[in-house]
Amino acid sequence: MFAIMTVTGEDHTGIIAAVTTALAEQEINILDVSQTIMDNFFTMILRVEFDEQVHDITAIQESMAPVEKSQGLVIRIQSEALFTAVNEI
């Protein structure tokens, strides 16, 4: 399954490392990534792929909660199909 993950928060050292480490620990593959910093505000969008027999979107979202808390971020994930449909309207 393909999904889109968004990460936002105040910029600081270690954001990318924390997010990508958490994904790697779950064997979630990052296919594409875009990130930028605007006025000390960090934003990142990742296109990820995972086996939906092993993970579901809700479980991945829950697994990212410790990263959100420790890094002071907002992390959201949704299926790529839903993301595409919402953004085409």
C-alpha cells in the first residue's frame, strides 16, 4: 500500500532522523520525500510504501505518536488514494 505522511513543527535538529528511524523500524519504505523550512517552521511530505497485511494506517499513525511527542511535531498519514482523491476535487 502507498501512503502520504506529513510532518510539521518548529524546526530543530533531529526531526528527519527521528521520523525516518521510526519508519525503518517498522520496515516502511520511503519512496519520495520533500522537505522545507519556512520561518523556522519545518514541513516534510513523504510518500511511503508498506505491506498492508503487516501494518494498517491506524497502527502506523499510533506508532508515530512517541515521535510526535518527543520532537514536538504533528505527523499525519493517509492512504495515497484518499490523498489523491481529496486533492483532485
